[in-house]
Amino acid sequence: MTDSQPAPVPHMDPESFRRHGHEVVDWVADYLATVESRPVTSTVAPGDVAGLVPPCAPEKGESFDTIMADVDRVVLPGITHWQSPNWFAYFPSNASGPSILADLVSSGLGVQGMLWATSPACTELETRMLDWMAHLLGIGDRFLSTGAGGGVIQDTASSSAICTMLAARDRAAPGTQAGLQGVEGILTAYTSSQAHSSIEKGAGILGIGRDNLRIIDVDEHFAMCPRALRSAIESDLAAGRKPFYVSATVGTTASGAMDPLEDLLAICREFDLWLHVDGAMFGTAACCEEFRWIQRGCEQADSYTVNPHKWMLVNFDCNCLWVADRQALISSLSILPEYLRNQATATGDVIDYRDWQIPLGRRFRALKLWFVLRHYGAEGIRQMVREHVAMTQELVEWINAHEAFEVVAPSPLTLVCFSHVDGDDRTQAILEQANATGTVALSHARLNDRYVIRLNVGQWRTRPDHVRAAWDLLTSLSS
Amino acid sequence: MTDSQPAPVPHMDPESFRRHGHEVVDWVADYLATVESRPVTSTVAPGDVAGLVPPCAPEKGESFDTIMADVDRVVLPGITHWQSPNWFAYFPSNASGPSILADLVSSGLGVQGMLWATSPACTELETRMLDWMAHLLGIGDRFLSTGAGGGVIQDTASSSAICTMLAARDRAAPGTQAGLQGVEGILTAYTSSQAHSSIEKGAGILGIGRDNLRIIDVDEHFAMCPRALRSAIESDLAAGRKPFYVSATVGTTASGAMDPLEDLLAICREFDLWLHVDGAMFGTAACCEEFRWIQRGCEQADSYTVNPHKWMLVNFDCNCLWVADRQALISSLSILPEYLRNQATATGDVIDYRDWQIPLGRRFRALKLWFVLRHYGAEGIRQMVREHVAMTQELVEWINAHEAFEVVAPSPLTLVCFSHVDGDDRTQAILEQANATGTVALSHARLNDRYVIRLNVGQWRTRPDHVRAAWDLLTSLSS
């Protein structure tokens, strides 16, 4: 070797990987063991974290120890701890050990699941897991892979909303893949004022247009009014528009409201509209028979989605989407360049999931569902759901019994929205003071233009004591 | 506790996580240590893997050992080993140890990076990493976060293509977010016949329409013809159409061709079109000065994308997208429901990456870039690129010197496309026989309607001996 020979590339061989891997597992275990003791919300100011990172990558490689030390020094102060048992904000990111470890197996295998042929296990396990989930949630046989439907893992419920709106668009106006500007009749979609923002975002992306998404009024429980939906469709039809898609929600973001699927379904059938059901957050509850009422009627919908990466112990990303007619989805998303042609695809005997999603590449995410469903078993998942609901219902009783707070929306599951009786300023002040203590993370919403505290119980580390402590804090701030 | 009390939920506490985590790290280390000895391509038949998985989730939880044993029994036979040093097919999935372990840290932290406020470190480290990458690849100052531009991690180059086509669509026809059907003048996009399939897929999704994507001819090196582009734009303008977007490629999928960015740029400037540059696979080469010619001109483009999850040692998913005008992207993708409002967002001092992508939720992926760039250092990455190019160039010499094969496209980097002189059937037979041995994985393409073997060197475990063995196999099959 001469002096001018470059240094060898510092690849991490399997034995170094083993050693450092054990260190990182220990780091994660220590983090999870101590997460409860950390202030839930990061208090760094904008620029604090970036200020600790040099402007360019280093020229020479650094030691793994140095990098891990910087995870503690640079990253951790800027982390808001979604895994804390005191996390009650937004939605849960309820990551379990089996899921984290399944994802490690997935990273280690490093396969691409774009085609069946590029790793058959990645595709076939996914199909099976979506069937498992369909049975677990009782969403009905039309969504099973054994019929004309089937399921797929997407990154998020936003992507599922877009993919279904796309399939519905192209079904309603078959020329649309050639160009939407040439289509006669303004394609018009419907959702409630309480629906997730991704529906409006999706309408903008797909060219439908945010102006052509009708925002339907809700009733006093924040659920979509079927009468208002019917009336909107009828007047749009009378105006020569082309109604094509309704997105209903099983558990709205703000308050967890349940749209009346059976009534909406009847309207969608009458006018031949695609009914998509977004159960991203609360769909998981349907694993328990006693909560399955939330989605009654979903088995006749055109599509259904739920996020195991929210409440069901799977780490991000893992959204499940089912369609009753997989051909509608595939015909909107399929494209087969020469370099992806292969014998298995040509036979038509296999699923190529690249045709079920927007991206081409895809990770082996079914492993996470497999590990979680097997480690916990159906009864373990149900039991966790029941415990979370029970803790929340106890909190609802405390709020109802307290003179300074009132619950402002139905709270049948794990989300409760409540306000201080003195009004918005007081409610907001209490929320901000509570979060500032670092002992809880809560978020907010507006319901009927009223500022409300949103408290959602959905972290598996959360025990009754944590809910009690959060409530004690809120009442102490209100007095 | 009474008899009717349900069993406790079998959560994996930190100490169990530590124990099983060590087991899984050992499993992955063993897998990576033995991946070379495995048949590269899985030989299972459709249904084989699914047949080993019961139709429903188990009622009761199972032991972690049982699950891991089934990874070996059920999953591994259905895996095609993208991490094998004998992987030369499609594109590399070049996952390094530091990247896999960074992803484990990300899974353990389990944060959501949708807003700056939901974990500031997730956002700020990402912004810094995209600046690091911009410097490393020399794509110019307009893409740095310190000016009007900036970068973001997307899942794939497909999503980057769609996001940029969307921003370009809305910039060219500002009313489009309200509804594309109301827009005058058919929006028309351009790419070459060698571009990635995601451009056509994206045009269909966005409502532009696959028919309104002009497929521009290529020259003898499979690079887009600027003259043909100009002529297509001019005739579309004459016909009252609205040209708005050109997607150029730095390293096409089939043959690795480089579109002439400077010439295309001049045309895009003249007609006010958005120029997107897709460097998904070969953009990584630009970390070396001597290969930076491939993307000359990209610093004046409107957007640029590269996939560290292909060649740059980062595991899937990690696509980098830069835009010169971040407001164009944000205005197409932004939506701010009440529950996401927060003080940091209101000040305008922070980036909320949910407005830079289609989904709302996002994982902490910047950690992977940070670990890889620091572990290897810029010079380690460059050295790996140079070694892969050198191995490939040696192979090109062998092919050129062999009477039975001929190289059919320029091969300046790590992809070589070649055919047997006896024609397509012979070439295809050799490819299939080679893959059937299980000692290599190769893929194919069609160039000028000729069937070619695609061999790409891009796995970090690949050494000169592996390339030599692949070549010896091919020559033995051709004699």
C-alpha cells in the first residue's frame, strides 16, 4: 500500500454492528425506563438544536461513541416525549417493544416490497396481516383479500384518503387519468366540518379543488348530518355537478365524534358515491365487541382506514387501508415500466403493492403488525383498549362532578374535551400553565367556537395514577 | 383480584425490551454475516409464505422466542436478499449499520415530526442534514435553508416528483387549488421517454393527466433532446396549451443516462417552466468532484432530488428533496386546522414539515442521515462511490473485450447495460439462467427496443471478487 492509497471505507462489519447494536438497545431501554421522569414537552427555542450542529458534514468519520453522546447532548433536549405516560396531547404514538424490534428486523433485512417478486414474504405477510386486522376489527368480508377487495399498509391516513379519493374520482369520471381539465361536470366531494384536514389537502392535490369539497354541517354531537349531506348532493346535482365521494369519520380529530355510517351509506348508495370511512384514531376500539357500534355500517363502505401506529402499539408508520374493489384502486395507481416486468406479475397470481400506493418503493412494515398481534394476542390488545377507556371514563366522571369544568362533547372512548366555565381565556391559560409544568402534555381544539382542552388516554405506559395526577394538576390550576 | 379479573396486558417493560433487543441485534448481525451465503433471490411460489400464516391473529399472546423462530421459518425463505454483495439488480438498497441503528433510536424515541413544536429536534436536525447534503453534493446555495429555498426528507423520489409537479401546477395556474376543472388552458408537462414511471403516475394523480405529459425523445445516449423539448413546448403553446413543468433525470432508471440540464434549463427559463431534476439513484456520485459533471446546471433548477436510501448507505425510507422557492411548495401543501395551531408556528420562525409533504405525520428520519454522514465522513462516502465506479469500469472493460457481449449505453458510473450479440432471446436466457443459480441478482431493461441485462454495483459489501464472479458466471452461460 502506498502513501497515496486512500484509507479504507469505515464500514461497520457484523461484529461491530453487534457491539454497537447492544449499546443502542441499552440506550433505548434506558430511555424508555426514564421517559416518565422527563419534562414531557421540549422547551428549546427555535434554533437551539440547529445551533449545536455544524453547517457541514465532517470530512473524516467519527466514532460511534461520539455520535451516541451527541444524541444525548444535541437531540434529547429538543425531544417532546410522545412515549411518556403523561402524554395526553394530539393522538398517541403508542410504540411497543415488539413493534420497535420488528422494525429493527425490517431495517436489517433491508428489502424493497414494491413488487411481489422483489421479496415475496414482504407482500404475502402484509396481505395476511390486513386480513388479520379486518377480522380483529370486524369490518366485514368484503375487505378481505380472498374476495374482490383487500388491504394495504400506507404511511398515513392522509395518504389513504388521497388514494381513495383518487380511485373514486377515476371511477366517477373514467377519463380523468387522461386529464381532469377535459372532464365535464365539476367533481364534488363531501365531508363534515369536523373531518381531518387531509381531506381538504387531498382535494387540492388531486385537482378536485378545495372549493369543490363540500363541508357538511354536524349535529350537536359533532357528527355529520345525513340530511345536510343529502341536501348538498341534491343541489349539486341540480347545478350539473358530479358528486363522487364522501369521507366519513369514526372518531373525529377534535372531539372523537362518530359519523352515522348507516345513514350516510344509504345516501351514497342512492347517488352512487364512494363512501370512505376514516377510523384512523378510534377504529382500533372496534377490536372490542362492546365498542364496535362506533363503525356500524362500515362493512358496506367502499374503503376503510385505521392507524395501528396511533393507538394499537405499532410504531410509525403503519396505516391500514382496505378497499372493497381493489381494481378501482389499482387502475388509478398502476403503471408497469419494462424494468419492473416479471413472470410473477405477468401471471396475475400475485399482488404488487406498488399499484396500491403513491410511492413506488416500500418498506417491510407487515412485520410490525405481525409481532404486535402475536406478542399481545387479540385479547391483549382488547384489554389495553378497555383499560384506556376505563381510565378516561373515570376522568369524565371527575370532570362532570367538578363545578369549574364541563365536558363539551360526547366522550365514549378515550378522548375528552372540556372547558373551564369561565370561558376561553381561562381554559387556554390553564392548558398553557399545565403544559408549562412539564408534567403533562395536553392539546386543544375549538368546538362550536369554544376553546377546549383535549385530553386523550392512549399511551400504554399510562396508568390510573397518571390520569389522576393530570386531573389534580388541572383542578389546582383552576382554583 | 377475583377470578374474573382479566390477565394483565403483556406489555414489554424496559428490561424485557433490553433482553429481547439484544437477541434481535444478534439475529440481525448473524443475518448480515451470512447474507452472502444465501441464494440471492427467493424461490418461493405464490402463496407459499401466506400458507404458513394462520388466517386470524392468535387470541392469546405468544412468546417472543416463538415469533423470532417464525421469522426464520416463515419469512426468510420468502426474502430476496437486497443486502447481499451479489445484489446487482434494480438499484441498491445499501443499508449500513449506522443507519440501521439510527433508525432504532428513531423507533425508540417514537416522536412525530409533523410540527416543529411536536419535537423541535426532529425538524431542526432535518433542516441541517439537508443543508449538509446540499453542500456534499454541490447543488448550490439556492437550495440551502438559509435563503428562500430548503430541503425536506420525503419517503421516495416518486413523492418528490408529485410534490414538485403540484407546486409547479399551482404556480402556473394559481386557481388550481380551488379546482383544476375551472382552469383555462391544458396544463402540460414534459419528461423523456427514459424518465422514471413516477412522473407519469404523478401526472395521473394530480389531475394533469397522463395524456398531458409529453414524452420527449432521447438522443443516442438516451438523454433528453433539448431540441425536441423546445419543439414540443412551442407547438403546445401554439395550440393554446399551458406548459408548466419539465422533469429531467440525472441517471435514468434503464441505463443511467444524464439529461443535459444546462440546455434544458435555458428552455425552462425562456418559457417559464419549472425544472425538476431527478437524481434519485446517481445524484450521490456528485459528492465526488470528478463526477459532479453529471448534474451541471442543477444549481439553477427549481427542485432537485436524490435518494440516500439507494446508494448512500441509508436504509429506506430517506429521499431528499430541495426546492429553490419553498413558498411555492408550502402554499400547495399547507393547511392549518385549529388543533395544530401553536405559538411557534404563529411566529413564522420555524419550519413545519407537514407543509412540505403529502402526509401529515412523519418519522424522525434525519437521524439516519446524521449517523451515516458522521460515521463515514464525507471522505468515506466518496471513497465508497469511487470503489463502486472503479469496479464497474473494470467490468465495462471486460465486456468490451468479450466477443459475445456488447455494452449498449454509456456507463460512466456503476450501471452497465449489455446484451449478447445473438439477440434478445439469448440475452434474456442468460439473465434468467444467471438469476436461477441464486449466486447473483440481475435485472433487465429495454433500450431502443433491445433487451439488455442491467448490472449495477452499489452494495457496500460488494468487492471486486463478487463482480468478477458475476462476470465469470455470465461468460460461462454464454459459451
